[in-house]
Amino acid sequence: MAKLPGMNLRITHRTHALQRLISWRNPQDPSPGNFSYGADPDEFRQRFIWNGSTPYRRSSVWNNNLVVGQYVESIESTIYYTLQTIDDEVYISYGLPVPSVSLVLMKMDYSGKLNTRVWNSNMSILTDLTSQPNQECNKFGYCGPFGYCDNTQPIVTCKCIDGFEPNNKQDWTACRFSQGCHRMEALRCGQGDGFLNTSNMKVPDQFVFVKNRSLDECIAECTSNCSCTAYAYANMSTKFMNGDETRCLLWIGDLIDTEKLIGQGENLYIRINGLSGKERKSAILKIALPVLSCLLVIICVCFVWICNFGGKQRNKKIWKKLMSGTSSTFAELRNVNLKYAFISFKEIVLATNKFSNSNMLGHGGFGNVYKGTLENGTEIAVKRLSKGSGHGTLEFRNEVILIAKLQHKNLVRLLGFCIHGDEKLLIYEHLPKKSLDAMLFNATRKSMLDWPIRFEIIKWVARGLLYLLQDSRLKIIHRDLKASNILLDAEMSPKISDFGMARIFGGNQQQENTNRVVGT
């Protein structure tokens, strides 16, 4: 399929519905083929070529203007790549300045290449401009974790980021790069770690987007989180969707699908061990001498640190332990970039009036659900998992990690979570109409569910399931869909909840095994 002048590729921000450019099956068969091109359904700031449901080639991440130009000497003109927002939809288009005697054509080839050509109508000449990917090294994740494709050298190949070395040197020498690289020296958070500025980079995939932060605030976001491995920052030339004026990206865990580009790209700041062994000993000595002369001050500082941060550190250890699951879902999503906030146990106790029975919304196999109100007036629903419940631990871990990758208007929204000793709590948006079964099986309230409303509920639940099974980058099987797990907001719009039993499937996976009976 070819993209002609005036045609746009669209993505709907709320539902993540998108249009793609799809290849032919082969040169003689125009039926839909394996390869397609379009915006990332979960992050519209980047585009993908897919082989089926598997990423095959990823673009750079949008970092500045709503219009980007690339001068092409052969046609003595500039090709513009444009992003336009109308309501909750984003439109991607290509073109040349008006007036122009040339037209830009894009075609998704059956072999997996996205070809860009220019047609000169005056001279009736079709000129080939670009074909992506044009190197093996440019394919998605080709160089493995912490490896990058260096496009600046005569021979384009994979390299390790400075401070890293190949995981398997024998494979690396044989040009097998998929195992990637590892750190030559482990990080010591807060003990000399710094950030290495690597310029002209295509930044990695799987980032966390932090809205409207200054450069200093973006740096602080990464510096304060020992799990943050890199950050990138850009000022937007104009406000983008949702009023974004800046773009702060953070990476937690491995850096995947990174490239060094020629004359373009952006600065990527990677956390490294900032001091050598001798430099570190010298720095420690310079710090230790004045510290020893101020022992009383040190004791006071330690006391304050224990009071203010000890609880947070214990929570982090408990969280790390909880994240050590071995099921297929956890193995797939272990390094997911969590965007949710830790909410203190004290805040939750105050919000729920000490978990008062009058605040209880319901009771399930994993624990009780309470209504609460935070200090800022936000109404929340708190799921308090039963102490000592093995299933509760699994559900907690599954919901937090899995929902981090799911964003849809018909899926319940997770606001945060809390780990306090043996307590594990999930904090959701509060939905005033409660669950669908509370309406269906209540003699008084079921009269509110006339046929038009029931039809709308059926339709929107189906759209939520379609997103889980098809439109999300992950294929999700809910495994416990029932009326009590469908919640209703004030406008009677349904939201699917309770992902504790959900499982992730691979793009081409047809079956899976389970160790316990699930569902209803």
C-alpha cells in the first residue's frame, strides 16, 4: 500500500485506534501482507514498522517542532514531516512546500522496507530517496540491551555504550549482537555516579514520559531514582497535545534500540560510575576528614535520615522482593516503566477514616475495597489485600505491572500503590455507580439500566476487550471478566477492572498453560 499526497495516518489519543500503511503479501498479491507502518498505539511520539505484531523498525522519538524538514539535494527542496492535533486525534503527514512541482510518495514494501520517493510532474521522473531499514543494524533491538547501532562509521555496526562491554565477546566478534552489553563497573547510587552525555542519538524505546518539567527538574527526577538509567530532555517549539511544552523522558532498566545518527538525533544522558578507583579513594578521604571533625553533626543527620527515609527504603526492598515473580506475565513485564506514585500508608489511613466499615465499598477474595478522599479532594477506591494471602501478592504484582502498559477509556485507572510492612494496597479512581452486578441484581437500581444504556455498556466493554486483545502492544487475556469486575462511572460508562488473573500472550502465541483454576 502506498501513501499518496494529502493522505494522513491517524491515531486517536483516548482509544489508541490508529491507521497503518500495510504492505502487499507479495509482488503479485495485493492482499494485506505481514508488514505495516504507523504510530505507536501506546506512545504516538514515535512510529514503527511492524512484522505482524512484532516491532521491526522504530523511528526517532518526537523531540521538537510540529513540523520537521529534511533538505533533499537531488530535488532542491525540503520534505516536511508534520504532526497535527485535532481534538483527541493526531495526524501524521508528509509533503513538500507549496507550490511545488513534486509529490512525495511512501510505500510499505512486502519485504519490510518503507520506501520514500519523489515524483517530478514536470519531468515525469520518479526519484528514490530513502528506504528503511537500510542496514541490519537499524532493525529493532538488533544490538541488544545497552548496545547501539553506529551509523556514523563507514561500516555500520553495533557498539557498546561507553562504560559497557559485550555480554558475550565471542558472539560479538562473530557479529551476533542480540545479547547486548553490561556495565564494566557497577553503579553506586549517591556515591559518585554521574551522567555521560552521548550526542546525536536515537533515544531508546520503553521510556517514561514526564510532562512539563524544566531541565533541572528532569535531571532531578532521574538523579533521585537509583533505578533510572538515562534521561533525555527537549523544549517543544509550540504546545503539543495536552498542553505539553517540554518533553522529559526517563528510562528504568535496560536501554533497547538505540542508534548514533549522522547530523541529527539528540543528547542522551546515561548514568555511569563517575569516578575511577583512585579518584574515588581521594574523594572519600577529602570527605572523611571534615566529617570526623563534625561527628555530632553526622549523628544528627543520620537520625533525620533514618526518620524520614528509612520507611521508604524498607518499602523499596519489599517492592523488589514482590517483583521477583517467575510467571510468564512477570517475566515479560519485569522491567516495565512504572508511572504510578507510592502513596504513604498514613495518607491512606486518613483518607479512609482508618478503614472504617462505613467506607467499605465491597469485599472480594483478595481483600476489602474502601472509599477514600485524599487531602486534595480526590476521591479514591482503595483495595486492601488480605495479609498473608499468596494470591493477594500475585494479584498485587500483576495489576501494578500489567496496568502500567494499558491506557484506555474503558479500563479502570490505577492512581498509585502502597507497601507498608505486610500491607499491600492498590489505589484506583473512584467510580460512583459501583459495579455492574450491583445495578443488575438490585430490584430498585436495575430500572436505571434501560435497553439503550445496556447496549452502550455492552459496546464499550467490547471496545475495552478489543484493545486488550488486538490494539495494545501486548495481547492480554483478562481471565476473570464478570459483572462485578465491570465498574460504572457517573455517566454509566463501563470500565473493566481487576487484572489480578490476567495473562500476557505473545503476538503469535496460540495457547498457554496455567497452574491453577481461574475465572468465574
